[in-house]
Amino acid sequence: MAFELPDLPYGRGGLAPHISEETLNFHHGKHHQAYVTNLNGLIEGTDLAGKSLEEIVKISGADKSKAGIFNNAAQVWNHTFYWHSMKPGGGGAPHGKVAELIDRDLGGYDEFAKAFKAAGGTQFGSGWAWLILKDGKLAITKTPNAETPLTDEGATPLLTMDVWEHAYYLDYQNSRPNYMDAFLNHLVNWDFANQNLADAGV
């Protein structure tokens, strides 16, 4: 069964004005679609065909000869996770369990925001900033290119912010900091983070 481009959890204009419909037309409709198309072509007729996306990411991530498969599979997964990490009318201080854990493990929301933006801002070139759960505690991490915490044994991704230029260039040009501010102040989906904690049994 071939993979298909997953629908956005909101309309293409749902994140405007912070992320424009034009950006989502390109980012979801072109970039994400290309990863899905490439992945299907790469796994067709192989022993990975029929496996789940998560299985493909983990198997190919552990085998350097499958780097092309990993790059496309991980980007399909990362992007799907990113769309859900945002919502219309999101942003601002967290609530629920994730708020408790941010206070406990990261020194409160202001310290979290500073560290999260530092992770995104210091990721040279393309990549991702993540809020994860590992060893029972929250942590902030960053990954280059298509790398993902899915391949980190014991890590549970809770939220991600895409810092590839195509995520923000049409709206913010070269100002990654302005994009990151908009992500945290107006877009981040704390309900999604809380659901991921609940799914992990926290």
C-alpha cells in the first residue's frame, strides 16, 4: 500500500497571517508531497514495502546504505508531526501536564522559550527543533536535515518546529528569529504535546 500525503489538520489558510496559505501550498503541497512520492518509489518492491512509516524510519536510519530511503521517510514523518505541532489560534503559555513538566524540568515557560529558540536558531542550515520526553524528563534538542528523535531509543517527540528555510522564507525571508517568535506566540499546539504525553503514559 503506497503512502499518501496526509491532509493538514486545518485549511491551507488556517495559520494565516503567521504562516501564509502560499507557504502551505508550497511546503505541504509540493515539498511534503515530493517526499511521499520519492519514498513510494524507493521502497516499491523492497522488503520495506508494507511496513509502517515509523518502522521504515527506524530500519533505514540504522542502515547507512538506506540513507535515501531514510531521508524521505523521516521527512514525511517529521512534516506530518510538524503540521500537528501547530494550530489556528495556538501559541502562548502551555497548559495541562506539559506546563507542569516545563516548570519542573526546564525552569518555566520563559526559559523553555529561550532554549527552544536557541535550538532552532543555532541549527546551522536545515533542520528541526524538538521538545521531547526522555528518561522521564522533558528536554529540548535539535536535529539536522531529516534526522528525527524517532531513531533515539527512549525518546518521545512532543513538539517540533521546522527550521528549513522553505518553512518560513516566503513569509519571513531570512529572519528565522521572527518565524520562531510567531511559532511560539501564535501557533504552537500545546494540546498536541499533552496528547503525546498521555499516549506515552505520562
